[in-house]
Amino acid sequence: MKGILKGLGVTFSTFTRRTVTVEYPEVKHALPTRQRSFPVLTWDFNHDEPFCTGCNVCVRNCPVDCMTATMGDNPKYAEGTSNRRKIVGKFWIDYGRCMRCNICVEVCPFEAIVMDNTWPGHEHSVFDRRDLHMDIEDLLEASKSGRLQTPFRPLDNIEAMEAREKGAEAPPPTFVGAWPAEREALAKRLAEGGPAAIQEREPEKPKATAAARPGAAAAAAGGEVEILSESKIRAKRMRAEREAKEYTDRGEAVPQEIQDRITLYSNMKPGEAAAAGGAAAMGGTGEVLTGLMPDGSMRFPPGVGDGPKGDPNSAEKVRARRMRAERKFNELKTAGEPIPDDVAQTLYDLGSDLAPNGTIWVTLAGAGGGAGGGGGAPLTGTMPDGSMRFPPGVGDGPKGDPNSAEKVRARRMRAERKFNELTAVGEAIPDDVAQTLYDLGSDLAPNGTIWEKLGGSSGGGGGAAPAAGGVAPDADGWVPPPGYGTGPKGDPNSYEKVRARRMRAERKAAEAVAAGQAIPDDVLATIKELNGKLPAGAG
């Protein structure tokens, strides 16, 4: 009884206690400044841009690899409204993987990332985990909207506590441009008609024109031209080549503007204005024959640079020899010295546009060659030495790229092997195999090769003339009888299925003759019906 009364006393005593629970989510406790939710980016209201420069320090230090960032040139630096030469382009965090360890905040050298210490930053319940993928706009929203009232970094708190222990004055808060007061100052500037960003410096001067540079030729119509040093020319050319490669890797056509920039900086000389008109067109094909591909990579004459890796004729070693010869040529030309015969011959043999006595491309064009310098050789899927030839833009990617010569060669060989296997058993060639053979320049492409199209020919597969019925003979010289093989693809009377039936009948007839047996009547009837050929030795 005593125990019961004691328990009831404890129960009744709670009736007078103050309630400690709240009606969440309608009522919420105030979160402490040190609340650690998820990382967000901060906005610099003084310069109207993110603090983040895309340096990837946080990305490299993230223990769960949940972050990605890209860096780009900051246009506001040239305007003088920012001291950041680089600025973040894209930023992505997967909150579903983030473990809120705060490491990214501690290692950031620009105080550009903090842990969101607000309720909206804490509440991220979703039905689909993909909704937890936050891009740069999502990450900047807390700071740009003013919701992040007290940006907090643990390091700031540690420094403040150390100052209090020593009896010194606490250091001023960081993120000067990220505090709500600076947001209000930005709104006030805009209301007064001022700029969004504080002007830090005078804007950079525009590039000088040719007329303003001593010794430089004026551009056509007096337009503005660039006169750059060798290092800047190389940097601009390489940047344009990278942009072109991005388009090529995506399978898209390289814009003409980027191709023009590659040509411009490839032909520009240090300290001189770019030559008007770029490279001169040579040959009668209407295409500029040059030692560079349209994407800026090197082009070699036929038979040059197609050896295996490590061979003196490999693309890597040929490229190195050509670059050494071009570097020597430029050094001697700058010094006003004559070009040795061996250097001139190397430039010519390896397809450099710097060859002093004319380039090999002019010679090839005079011999009737195409843009690849074919020297009048027939258009075919193989080079004169038996190595593979690919159509323009195919197989010119770097090693390891899906468009590299090695990977394209492997895909084409697999397709040709599949074609031969299906042909041997008399089965139809699938569309994807036929398209691969065509796209990669194989002579086995069943409905005509890409070389005939590039050469302007309208002939069908194998180059044979179409028969009277309008169907070209196949590789065996077979043409379906009138009315046969005219159905749509997949129909029993389609060209593919009629051809397959004929080949199966011929194979069965050959097997019967080889075994010393009579050819079955149905097989014989099929061969006669479809214009097939009886095997040698058949009665």
C-alpha cells in the first residue's frame, strides 16, 4: 500500500509541472547557432556573386564523395567588381549521402560553405531520394533569401571562446558579405539606382587595336585584332581545342566559331596581328587541306602515324617528331637563320603546314587526293597498306576515348565478324550491325558503303550496277527473281528473308552432294524458284 501511494504521488505531482513538449510541426523550438544540419553555400552581397570559386577543396576532402563542383572564369573580374579571377560554375550535393560531418566547412579556404542552422535546412523529408540532389541554386537559396540569419562556422566559435578565456575582445564575424545587414545594404544600393556590386577596381582596358600597336598591320576595315605573346596564343588555342573536344565527345558538330578560333590561333605569330583570311584553301575539293583536323588535332598524311603504340610510326611518336621540328623551325625563323634541309623534309613528310617549300597537302591535292590526302587512291575501308581507314571524324579521339582509333577498330572488327557469321549461316543482317559497318567505313556494309557516298557515287553495295529490277547483286552476284524480295523488312517476301532462304537451300544441297546423297526435292525446288546455284557435282 505504501508503494502504491508513493507511485500515485509521483503521478499526481506531474500535473503541476510545466509542459516540455511542443506541437511540432506547427510549433518549433528555436535552433541554436551551433545546429549542424546540411551544408549550403553563402552569397557575397557586396559583389553580388557566390563566395565559392569552385576550387574543389571541399570535394576532395569529402569522405563520402557526395559533392561535385566546376570552376570557370569570372567575368566580373575584368569589370573590376570582383577580386575573384575564378568563380563556381556548377555545384551539386547529394543530401542523401551527406553525413553532416562539417569537414567541407572546415577546409574551405574562402568561407564559402556553412552548415545550415535553420529549420528549413533541417527538414528534407522526401519520397524519392533523387529529390535530395541539390544544385547550386538550391544551395545558395538560404543565404540569398536572407533566411540564413547567423552563418556559423565552428572555427569562428572556437576563436571567440579563446578570446573570452584570454580576456581579449572577440574577433569580428567572418562572411562579411553574407550577413543580412549586407543584404539590406545591397537592396538600398539598388533602390538608390546604384550597382549591384561594389566597384573594387577600374575595369580592365579593352584589347589594343592593330593601329595602336607599333609594327602591327591593321586588320581588315580597321577592326580590332589581338596581338599576343607565344604563351597566350598557345593557351587560347588549347582552350578552343578543349571546347571542340567537348562537342566531339558528345557526338555533336563543332560550331564554326570554335573552328575559326582554332585556325586563328594556330596561324597567329607572337607579337603580330593574325593573318587575314586564315589558311588558304588548296586543291579542288573546296575543303581546306591542312595539317590539322577540324577539331584542332593533328592530321598526318596516308601511312604516317598509324603504327602500334611504341612503334616509331605510332601517332604519339610522329606527333612528337613533328612538334620538335615545328619548334625548331620557329626558333630559326625568329633568329633569321636558314631552315636546314632535314628539318624542312620532316615538316613536309609529317604534314606540317610550316613546311617551307610547300606542304604535302598541296602535292596530294594536285594528285587528286581528298581532304585526307588520299593521293588518288580508291575510296575504301582499308588503306593501301592494308590498315583500316575510317570516315572523317571517326577514330580521331584520344587514346581511351570511345572515338579513339583502337576502340573504333575493335567495334568495326566485331561487326564484321558478326556479319560473316550470319552470312555463313544464311541469316539476315540486323540493322544495328549494318549501321555500324556503314558508320565505321567497312566495305561489308550490306546496303552500300559510306565511301560511295563520300565519293559522290550513287551505287549500291559493293559498287555493282543495279539489276533490271532495281536491286543490286549481293556479294555472290545473286539477284532475286522478279516479284521476290520486294516486301517490307520483316515480311516473308523481304529481300533479307528471301536471300536467307536461298542460302539455306544452297547449303543443304551442298551438304547432300558432299555426303553422296540426292538433293531433296523441296530444296531443289527452292533453289530453282529463287535463282539459286546448284553445287558442283549435282546431277
